[in-house]
Amino acid sequence: MSFIDSHCHIDGPEYDADREEVIARALDAGVTTMLNVGTGDPHSGAFERAVELAEKHPEIYAAIGVHPHDAKLFDHSAEKRLVDLVKQSRRVIAWGEIGLDYHYDHSPRDVQRDVFHRQLRIAGSLNLPVVIHSREANDDTINILRDELTGHARAGVLHCFGGSLQMAREAIDLGFFISFAGNLTFKKADDFRDIARQLPMDQLLIETDCPYLTPVPFRGKRNEPARVVETAKCLADLHHLKHDEIGKITSGNFTNLFGVRWQA
């Protein structure tokens, strides 16, 4: 069986002590490809770190973009830094994660919306798909995506999906993929499982969002890419498919979106 973790954060300090072992365990579990998503202060070197990890490991790609938590830090200097990184490395295959977070509001909402618009335009100019973070901002997220990306050849993915069925369907209509993380396996996630059951398989991805959202049966432990297999198992059960079929389908979807090959 082979799987792709379409969203992880293994460049962070949580993995400084055993990063190579984490990558090795993922490969041993059948995780052939990982998309490492850089986050943090755009002036701190966090994005350079994410790209360096992808440059070092052929099974890892990178996405870079300013998270809504850090939208207040986005400026012309940050934009130039990120665009230069994209142009310097073929390992950067997406812009993100970007979007809106109305749960924590670490950046003012008007700033989040403005920076979201700006980054979508940058991604479009670079012909990069986008990785979208949306929390408690369903309507604004979809409206901004519709404003900026309608008619674009490449859309992106709503990662770690936590919205409504209507939001998922509207995003799919815009050309987006929907990605589910370990929270799909949580005991109280019946609503998410019901949504996942109703979405077309050719628009779905799986991810860990590690080190967060550790799936059952590993709750309470640090998450890592090898555990995307648990989300795959859950999604397979919901669609009455075999685990290897989910791996093949979601890996093919990843290739269709990001334009990179995967090894079966």
C-alpha cells in the first residue's frame, strides 16, 4: 500500500530530536510522499527551513505562504521573500497555508481578509495551487475564493476540512479538493464522517496536519506522517473501499492537483 500525507509540519521544533526517524517511519508505513507546509513569522527564516527540508529529501515537497494567524506580519518584504523562494526551488509546489481563522483571531479579521486576497493573487500569478486554512469563516472563505479564483486552471485544497457539507460542495464547484485529517477518526466526529461519506472520491485527499490532530488509536501522542494511514482506513470504511484503494485514489488526486508524480 502507498499513501501521501498532503499536509504536515515536520520542519518544526517538535521533530528536532528525531526528524530523520520520523521520515523513515513514514516510508516504512507506505507513505511515499509528504507535503511539508511552512508556517510562522515570514521574516524569521521559517519558510527557508521548510524549503531546505524538501531540498534534502526527495520524498518531501514544500508549500509556503503566510498563515492567517500571522497575517498582521505580511508586508512587501515578506511577499518578496516568499516569491523568491518559489522561483529558486522546484520543490515548492503550492502556496499556503493561507486563509481565515475567526476562532483565534490572532490577526484582525479585516487584515486576514486583505492578506488572503493578496496571497491568492500572488499564487495565481505564479500558477501555484493554494492550500487553504479556514476555521469558523465558511462564507467569507468561499466568497473570497470565488472572487479571486473563478476561472483559474488550478485551484487548491481546503486542508483539514472542518466546514459544512455546503461549503465542501461549493469549494469542489470551484475546482478545490477537500482534505481530511486525523480528526475524521475522533469519537465525536460523526458530522465530519457524514460529510466525507457524501463527497466524490476524485476530490478527496488525506493528511495528518502533524504534529496536531493525532488520529485514533494514537490519541495523546505526537502526530507524524506515518499515521496518515489511520485516516486512510477511516475514509476507506466510509466509502466501502479497501485501504490500498484509498491510497491509490488519494495519491492520484494529489498528482492531479499538484502536478507531481508519486511512487506506488
